[in-house]
Amino acid sequence: MDQIRKAMLDLEESQRGTGTEGTITFEEFLVLVRENPLQHVRNVHQVFHDMVHTFLGTGEDEYPEDPESINFISYDTNALFVEDADQPFFADRLFTNRLMNMVDGMRGSAQQNKIYIFDGPPGCGKSIFLNNLLQKFQKYANSPAGCRYETVWRLDRSLLDQSPERDGPPVLDKLAALLENREVPEALKNSPDEPLLRFGKGFVEVPCPSHDSPFLMIPKNQRPKFLDDLFHNDEFKWNLSYGKEYDWVFRTNPCTICTTLYKALLHQLGDPSEVFKMIHARPYVFNRRLGEGVTVFNPGDRVTRQPVLTNPQLQKRISSLLQDSNKVRYIFSRYARTNNGIFALMDIKGHNKDRLHELHNIISDGVHKVEEIEENINSLFLGVMNPEDNKTIRGIQSLSDRIEFINISYVLDSNTEVEIYRNIFGRHIGELFLPRVLENFARIIISSRLSDKSPALLSWIGDPDKYKLYCDKKLHLLKMSIYAGRIPTWLDQEDEKNFTAKRRRKVIAEAESEGHEGFSGRDALDIFHDLYSSFARDDSMITMDTLCAFFTKTRPELGKQIPEGFLDSLRRMYNYQTLQEVKESLYYYNESQISRDIQNYLFALNYEPGTTAICSYTEDKLEITEAFLSGIEDHLLGQDVRQGRRREFREETQREYTSQTLTQEIMVEGIDISETQLFTELNQRYVYSLKEKVLEPFLKNANFSRALKEFGGDDFKTYDKKIQDDVSFLIANLCDRFGYTEQGAREMCIYVVDNNLTEEFAD
Ligand SMILES: [Zn+2]
């Protein structure tokens, strides 16, 4: 028996300290609070706000100077929802801004009692969202930045207990207490961090089951004066005194256990400072698995039969120390354990419906009756639900008043949608799509989720037809762009100017009723997988042709869910953009070449055709032939010019060059040829014609098209040198400027040729 007792004592010794680390005196606590009030004076709403901001950062506004901004900005949600998560959740820009608005309401204003319910269709990932959110909350709340202190009483036996110790060895006591106490949840019994009670040698430790902040122990009527004395005269003190956000500091009562303990001790000791010596502070440790600070109920979790928790052993000790069995009643409810923490319902159905109804009373009154005792409950109440479960709630007026619904829908922003595919199927997937085609796949998926009509966009834009090169009739593409935070550059000036903050809010507000239908998140992954596994090949990329054929021929049943005409519009927009890329890539190559061409031309005009000369400006070796001259003249005069006009133009230009440019400007005035009047004039003609005629090689030269197809192969070298150069430059520019791979650029050019895009958009 002695051996067992010794073993138990050793065990107690080894366990001492666990859970009490970081326990400090009330005075030490006040020093901490004074040093860092912003951290230590926080209720759960404020901590939640700080947590979200810590993980999301300040966000990025792509239009910082925009006077009509509605602060609809981009946040990187990876740290909050993706990193270290069992399953990642992807929040689009709409949802993230919604979450930010909700969270920002938690600082800077008084807290209303309510429950926040995230309402979204099956397959939108809302359970994953809630799990990841709570995981990060716990991580933050247990970190130094998120730490808050809770009250733990250390009742000093030497001051209180007149009777000799009769209770036997403490550890056995404790075990007995746990066994006796049926209400202690199963999980707690095995916890190394047993939070309910601790009997030290010289004191009985009584933790506040409601996790009350120690400064709530200062009697309410003395708190204003006390805190005024405690804090420096700074911004925090001003906010504390005048800001609604800190009302709770002056309004909140400590739990009945703390209240009655304080009174009983004061009665016995007579001196408040002696009472405060028994108040200690320790970090509030959150543990979802134990239901401490964070609790999540599933619809299948039974409602406990015993809603009142107590601890007879600790009760006996308190009563014996205070020499009165009725002064302090150590009873509380399960809500106490998430007081100052988060109480969450995963889906409002099954038993969670009953829980929601019970919560309603608590939220309305802010208190909860435990037998005859009123318990204060200040928790953050969260839940997720399916829209169909919503009907039961919406019917009950008093309940819905206390609920703030936050819409959580299928992703409506193509950037986020693409990010999901990359995360699930691998970063490399983009390599097997031509640029913008993967994004277009995401747009097709999203189009099925949008409302058919957009009154907000129609009243702003008027006739959608004017943007038919860039957008579909129903303006879905415009909407997606705005949902992703981009104001399209193709809007005309007037529409751009009229895109006021008021209009923006109306457009964004339409998202509240969208994203509940169409392809779900899971559908989208299945469809993507089908497309990718069927068509992505190392030797041929997925093009717009592949995409359109997939939705019209391979899986026509999917095509039916896409708004009418959307695919055609998307394809037209894609074609138009692609053609712009080709134009720019051809033009930019020429711009660097224009100057050389003009200098060579001016130099060559002074020689007889059929001779060879080295240009003194460019040092190019020139074969001065009729073809050489007219090749450049095509850009200066156009291709259809009469032969007589050519000769005339050559003579005029040569005369001007010798009489003015060379003899006056260059030789007398010392001007560089590229600065001369004649050069400037020819340059303007050249640029103008290039912009107009940049696609002529495509239109008028069948060899050019064939050479594009042969690019990179052996036969390519059999083409005319000029064509080889043009094609090579075009491909190189597409790679440099628009992010194509060489193979991609080639395939895109073939797409342009095969689809006759130059003619589709010829004006
Ligand atoms: Zn308390």
C-alpha cells in the first residue's frame, strides 16, 4: 500500500505544472495588460477579427486611386484556408470580401448577440470552410499573438481553512472526483491537461469554468476608475472609454461562481486586496477535441441528458474552506466551456436544429439558466447550412432576427476556379492548355452558376451588342470580370465613367443570389478531369477548338447547362484577343525594324538597281533590287499603288534626301538621320500602314501560313528568308510578350490560320 501511495505521489509530482504553466498573479497580469492592452483586452469577437486579419493580411487594391472604389479587394486566403489544412478550401473574391465585412463589424462597433450562419449549396465546401476556419482560430488563439488570460482562483488554505486536512492524498482524491463526477466528459478524463481542478499543497485551485478574463473580477462599479488609472492616456484608453467596441469591458459580469467566490472571500477576509491575492491568471487554452474554447456539434451528436456540469469534490472543498455550503455553487453548463470562445453547428439539421432553438434563447437574452442560476454567455456562434434547411428557420421571425446569414456559394471568380484545378490536379496542368483556354474552361463552368439576367449590368451598359467582340449578350463575361476584381479595359469611356460606386455595389450584390445552381464544385472537378484525361497530350495542347468540341460534341449534356450563346461568345472573344496578340507581336517586331528599313531605303535610293552596297547608317549589306525597294514601299505607299506613282515617290524622296536631309540637316546641322524631317515623315507613314496592314502576310501570303505550320521542322528552312524571319519573330514575340511556349505559339498561329480569324475580324 505504501508503494502504491509513493507511486501516486511521484505521479502527482511529475504532473505538477502541466496546465499551470504561465499562471501568474493578478498583479503580474495587470502589468501585461498595461503593456499590451490591445492584445489582452479582447473578447472573442475581437480575437476572431484579429485572427482573420493576421492570416489574410491587408489585401491588395488593384485600383488604389479609384474614387468610386467600394473596397472590393483581393486577399490571399492561402494561409487561412489552404496551408496545413487536411482539405483545402478555396474562397473566391466575393466570399472573402463578405467574410471581411463580417469580421470588420467585430471591431470598431458594439457586438450584437447573434449567430452567423454560412448558407450554401451542397458541394460548395462549407464544412471544410468551417473546419479550416476553426483550426486556424485555435492555432492563433493558442499562439503568443492570440493569447488571452482567464481567471483561476487559488484559495489559500492557511488563510481560509481552520480545520485540519482530512481529505486524504490529493491524487486519489482527484481520481475519485473524476470517477464520481459523471458529468465530466469522456475526453477530459484522459486529458494530460486536465483543466477542471487542481489541488496544490497550500491551496485549492478553482478555475473559472466560463474562462472569464481576470479584469472582470474588478467589481463593475469600480472598473471605469480602475482602468482609467491603469492605462496610459493614449489612443487605446480613448477607444476604451468612448468606443462602442469596448462596451463589454464595463458591462460584462463575471460568472456566478467568480461573483460568489469574490463575495464570500471578501466576507471572510474583509480586505479586497487579500481577495485579489487569490486571483490568478493563466492562458486560455483552446482545444476543440476537448470542447474547451471551441466546440463543433454535428447533426448526429446527441443532446446531452445532463446539461448541468458540476464537480462535487471541488464543491466540497470550496464549501469547507468557506465554511458555508451554499455561498458558492460550482455548477455550470456546457456553454460555459465555450464562453469567450466559439460554439459552432455543422449543418442545421437533426439534433442541431434543437441546438439552434436553444441557442436562440441564449442569444436573445445573453444568459442561460443553469438550475436557478443565470449564466452569462458571450460566445461567437457560427454555423453552416444548406439552403433547403433554411426554410425551417426563415419561418420563425424571432429566430431569423438573431441570425446573420452569410452566403457561401460555388466559386464565381475564374481566378479562384483555376486555382482549384491547379491545386487538385497539379501546378503543371496549365502547360497543356494554350494561354487563356484554361481560364475559359473556368468561365464556362462559372457561366452555369450565374443568373440568366443581370438588371444591374443592363441598366449600366444598355445595349450589350456594342461589346460583342468582347462579351456575351447576357454580359456574363463582364460580370465574371467584375467579380474577379477587374474592370475590363474594353469598356468605352462613358461606361467606364458611369461605373459608379453605387452601380458597383448593385453588381456585387447580385452575387448574393448566384452560385447556388449550375455545376457544383465537385461537378467541375469531374468535368475537368474528363477533359484533361481525354485531350491533354504532350504533342498537342488543349485549344479553344478542343474546349468547344468537348462541350458540344463529347459531352453535349453538359453543354445544355451553359447559357445559350455563351460558348460562341466566349470563342469570339478569345479569337479577337488572340488576333490582337498576333497583331501586336507582328507590329512590335517591325517597330524595331522600321528604323533600319527606312535608313536602308533612303540610302539605297541613291544607287542604281542591281548594285550592291553597304549602308553607311545601318552597316547592312544591301542588294538593291526592284523587289527590295518595293518591299519597303509597300509599307509607305500600300501594296496596290501604281507603278508610275512608285517612280514618282522614289524621285521626290531622293530629291528631298539629297537637297535637304543629307546636305542640310545631317551635314550642316549635324542631326542624326533618325531625327530628320524626311525620316520622321516616312516613319509615320510606315507605322500607320503597319498597324493597318499588319495582318497582310496572313491574308495575302499563303506561304506565310504554310511556314507557320512548318515552324521548327526541317521544311521550314526551305521558305523564303524574309518569311522565315517574320515567322520566327512572331513566335518569339508571342513567347516574350504573352507567355506562350514555342509549341503553344505555333499551335495558336495554326489556330488563327485554320479558323480564318483574319477574315472573321476584317473590317
Ligand atoms: Zn468565472
